[in-house]
Amino acid sequence: ASDGGYAVSNFRNINARAGSLEELEDLGAELRRRNMLLTLDVVVNHTSDRHEWAQRARAGEQAYRDYYYIFDNRDIPDLFEETMPEIFPETAPGNFTFDEQMNKWVMTVFNSYQWDLNYSNPAVFIEMLDIILFWANKGADILRLDAVAFLWKKIGTTSQNEREAHLILQLFKDCCQVTAPGVLFIAEAIVAPVEIIKYFGEDAVIAKECEIAYNATFMALLWDALATKNAKLLNQGISSLPDKLDHATWLNYARCHDDIGLGFDDADIRAVGYEPSAHRRFLIDYYTGAYDGSPARGRPFGSNSKTGDARISGALASLAGLETALQQGDDAAVQRSIDQILLLHSLIMSFGGIPLIYYGDELGTLNNENFIQDADKAHDSRWLHR
């Protein structure tokens, strides 16, 4: 299992299906010749359990066990679990996995095969900085740093958005600016608006952490407006978004490779006359086709039976009703869906920032049900649109 590439077993190579490192460098040079920028992804929060560091930890090397959160028994893991939420409650409940080879518990916030890196060990920071600079030297102009909200773990907290996580990002930025000052960072922090602004850094003008941040709240608000057929929560939510810095910007998107989380501020939901949990339930039902009359064809992702929470998977066109309209042969409904797809994209292009168009959305690509036949993917509904 590779979690779609986010369980990295080698930070200094690319999947052979995409080509070689030499070809990547050639691509970067050709892009620059055309005034285009190359963006690459660096997973900074965790490694695959197949990574050399994890394998050496399993083999008993203490230096590499110190790269991770590894414990002899459940005492400390249980203290963490008291306040840490579950990211994938259906498929990877809890935040720790028992490793039979070591006879120890390992922190695995995402999946059981993704071991969280321990940044309280300076050696981890140095390793990951070296990897960031490795890709800068390979021609990356922009680096998307994955799961940055999770970089620091602390008992008694959610272990997300901790101040130390911001200090780590500031250190990455400082070191990168000295050695590769042209490289920009994207913060993949899918967090509340009051938290997301912090990933630009604390300076009033210059981005001390990441110059670009995912505008996840705006994305969720767009889907709310599409389902409710009104813009009242969209208007309210936009007015509550913090102002970005002069030298930083939003990445605005209607869709990406991940699920759609309904991370609006509860205060905004109440301000427009909805009850937060009931409204989120309506949106989940609407986009998974459970709501009577809904043309959307998504599926739930990350359903949590304890809290009733869930997120939404599905191709943009299928969520916007195009799949249903085509199956019904309803020309008017097809046009309505196309109009809504264009509307969503006009909003991300006019909001202010960098619009991100997810591959396939420009063609109205529909859900891909074939993932069900792959044992490694069948449990993860995000492959519907990946």
C-alpha cells in the first residue's frame, strides 16, 4: 500500500512509471524555457514502513528508532489518544500501530504503514531539509509540503497546528531561502480559517513559512452553495476568511485529489440560520445521493460512527450532477450541470490567488468505479476521483 504515493519508501526517487530523475530535470528545464514552474510534492510528516529508516528501526538500530515515535507499551500512546482525533476512523482507527517485528507500538496518524516522523529529534529535521533541497536542486520551483499541520505531537492536545510545527516550517523556509531563495512552499494544511493564516507566518508582510496555502474553506463553501442553491453561507464564510499577506497567496480549488471536508466555522453556520451538525448531515446526504432528488453521485469517506462525521469523495462533474443527467438522457439537466461546473471554476479563477484545476475536471471526467477491483484501493473511496 502506498496511499496514492503519500507513503514514501524513497524520498530521492520518483515512480518509474513517471520516468527517471534525468527526465524530470529535462522537464524542469523545458518548463522554465516556456516560463512555466515545476511544482513537486514532499511528504514531510511521515514515511512508509518500507522506507530504509523504518526498516533499520525494525532491525534494532536505535538511531533510526529515534526518527519515529516508538514505545514499548500502550502507556504513552494511550495518553496521546485521549485528545488526538482519528484521521481515517473506518480503515485506520487510532493513532498507533503494533509492530510485531519490533514488538513495539509506533505512531501512525494516517495509515498503519505510515510512520510519523519525530521532529523533536534534530536529525529528522536535517534529513528532511536535505530532501527539500535535493528536489530544489532537481529543478523544483515550488514545493508542496504535505500534512504540515501534523508536524509536532504533544500529549494533551490534538497534535495539530502546534506552535512548534510553525517553528519547524519557519526553519525550513529560513534554510531554503539561504540556499535556494527562489523556491516557494505550498502549505497543505486543511484546517480552520483562523489556523490556516498562521501557515503564512507571523510577519505582517513577508511569508515566513509558506507563500501559498490551500484555501480549503472556500472550496467547501462552494459546494455548500451548489447544494443549498443559495450563497448565504458562502458570503458569510468569505467575510470570515482572514486577509492574506501581501507576499503570500491562496491556492483556490473546487476539487483536488483528496476528499471534500466540511470544515466551515460553526459560528458562520449558525449566523446564517443553520444548525451545524444537521447542516453537515444534509450536505453529506446530498452529495452521496441519499437526499431525495439530489443528482450528485459521490460517496462518503472517513465516516466516523462515534461522531457521525464524514467527508465526501467523487469527481467534480459527478458531484455536480453530470453523471446522473447523462444517464437519464436529460439534455436540460446536462446543460445545468455544465453551467454549474463552469460556475465553480469561474469562482476559483476570480477569488484572488492561484486557481488550481484538478486534472480531468476541465473535461468533465466522471467517477471511476474501477478502483473497487483493486484490493489496495477498494477501501478508499477517494479513488473514485483519483
